[in-house]
Amino acid sequence: MKILEGKVAIITGSSRGIGRIIAEQLADLGAKVVINYSSNPEKAEEVMEGIIQKGGKAIALQADISKLGDVEDLFTKTIDKFGKVDVLINNAGLMINKPLADIREVDFDKQFSVNVKGTFFACQQAMLHMENSGRIVNISTSVTGQMFPAYSVYAGTKGAVEQFTRQLAKEFGSKGITINAVAPGPVNTELFNIGKTEQQIEGMKKMNAFGRLGEPEDIANVIEFLVSDKSKWITGQTIRVNGGFI
Ligand SMILES: NC(=O)c1ccc[n+]([C@@H]2O[C@H](COP(=O)([O-])OP(=O)(O)OC[C@H]3O[C@@H](n4cnc5c(N)ncnc54)[C@H](OP(=O)(O)O)[C@@H]3O)[C@@H](O)[C@H]2O)c1
């Protein structure tokens, strides 16, 4: 029997990037997975079809996780289709890097509404709907510890995510649910690559112990452990997954 057989997992922002690989790996382990996206149905359906073709179970659901009503609908539709929610991966996120003097109100609000508000209210839905031995993993970033110019708002959003993770552990513990954060270093996805020069990317590769970028699989492999029964004594923690970047 596969280790996530019978479990239902929502992975926010799983139409591409790190979320896509998490969804595919959890489906390979037997979970029924919800592929969530905000604006790109084709990509989400491609992920869903790929999982179904391999014999897995998946649905694609649109929900802008910065909107509370969409987050509530995401849980309601998941429960209508699969009957429950056992695993929540708060992965959807965006990054707008600018020096302090150039940051506009909209840049600040967008990042806080997706990265912080979205994660927080998805956790609230998990509290309302998730049962004993549920698993929540929030995606942070290693730049909460490695300071770069122009990352201030983004790093601030993820600092809040790490604090929620610590703060909520005892509330979720009373229901037998664990909540942890995974903080990747630079990972080879659109979010990281867009707007960077080849030289900047090469510089980033040199900052870890192995001289390469992380790949989404490097992150998803740790998520596999954190959603398994083997991680049941770990909660409220942030685990940096970055090849020694910091
Ligand atoms: N890549 C890195 O180097 C890195 C490092 C550390 C941490 N992270 C974190 O890892 C997570 C995933 O990053 P990634 O690199 O995989 O990003 P990505 O390649 O840009 O993918 C982002 C995903 O999130 C979805 N999304 C964006 N806004 C959304 C919203 N409002 N509601 C629902 N879904 C939304 C996108 O769907 P649509 O296309 O439909 O909008 C897409 O599926 C983020 O939280 C990011 O901060 C990434």
C-alpha cells in the first residue's frame, strides 16, 4: 500500500513550479490531489491529466488564495469531490523585488495578500475542516535568513509565514495536526529565474555547497517526509532546504 493511500491533499499554486512537482509526488504516493491555480487553467489541467494518466486521482480548481471567499470555496469543492482534507501545502506565492525607494503600495499589498493572507486563511480552513493526523506545510524562503537588497517585502511576508507556523502549532496540536514550514533557497522556477541575468543566476549557484540551483524535486522530497506518518513528532518548525545556502 502506498503511504498516502486514502489521503486528500490540497496544494495551492500547483499548476507549475515547485507546487506542480509536490502535487505529482504526493499523487505518486497515493494521495488524491487538488491542483490549485489562479490564472492559468491550461497548465493546471495538464498537471491533472498527467496524474490521471499515471493512474492517480486529481482535480484542478481555480481559486485566488488572496481572496477569503476563494479559499473557502477551494475547501468546500475539495470536500464535495473527495470527502475530506488531510494535507494542506500552502505553496502559492509571489515575489516582487525592488529597492525600498521604488516599492509601491500595490507591490506591498499584492505580496502580503497572496503570501500572508492566503496562507493564514487556508490554515483557518484547515482548522475548520481537517481531521486528526492532518498535515500542513507552509512554504517560506531561505531569504528570511540570508539578506539581499530588494527582497525586503518578500522576506517580510515569509517571516510572517514562519511566525504563523510556530504560533499555530499548539492550536493544531490539540487536533493531532502538525504544521511546519519548508524554506527553500533559490529553486529553478519562473519565480526565481524571471528578471535575473545569467551572471546573477551563476552567482546564486555559488552560494550553496553544491554549486547548482535547487530543483523542485529537492523541495518536494522533504514535503513527502513532512506529510508522512514518520514526521508526527515534528511541528512548529521551519526546515531550510537549500543545499547549504545559509
Ligand atoms: N523558486 C524559488 O527560488 C523559491 C525559493 C524560495 C521559496 N519559494 C516559494 O515557493 C513557492 C512556489 O514558488 P515557485 O517558484 O514554484 O513559483 P512559480 O513558478 O511562480 O509558481 C507559482 C504558482 O502559484 C500560483 N499562484 C500565484 N498566485 C496565486 C494566487 N493568488 N492564488 C492561487 N495560486 C497562485 C501560480 O498559478 P497561476 O499561474 O495560475 O497564477 C503557480 O501555480 C512560493 O511560495 C515561493 O515564494 C520559491
